[in-house]
Amino acid sequence: MTPDGTLVGTLSVPGLTEQALEVTVSALDRSGAAFPVRSLTVHPALTRPSGNDCPAFGPQASLRLDVAGLSESTVR
């Protein structure tokens, strides 16, 4: 959980490549009410969290689901 109360999690996807893919998300809010099911095309990318001079980690994508909907975040 982040300081503003946002819940954050990760999901390992074996075989994830840098090819765009369609993601469908369903979730419940804290009261147990369902968010609308949302779909989005995401664009996984190699990440270099220690900078461009260090080896890349495998492809990753970052998503955000909130009352405004589902969106893709920039992976670093």
C-alpha cells in the first residue's frame, strides 16, 4: 500500500514478450463492490531500473486500475 492508500501488486507472466497484448481486468473495491470489467492493450518493455549502463530485466508492463478506469503506466 502506498502512502495515499493505493494498493499495489505484481504479477509474473511467464513468456511475456515485448509484443503488445490485450489485458482484461476485473476487481473488487474495498467494500466488495465490483469495478466494471476493463480491457486495455498494453506494451511491455525491457526495464533498466539501475540505468542504461546496466543489464535489462525482462519485459514488464505497468497498469493502474482506479475509479477513472484502466490505464498503462510507463515502465522504467
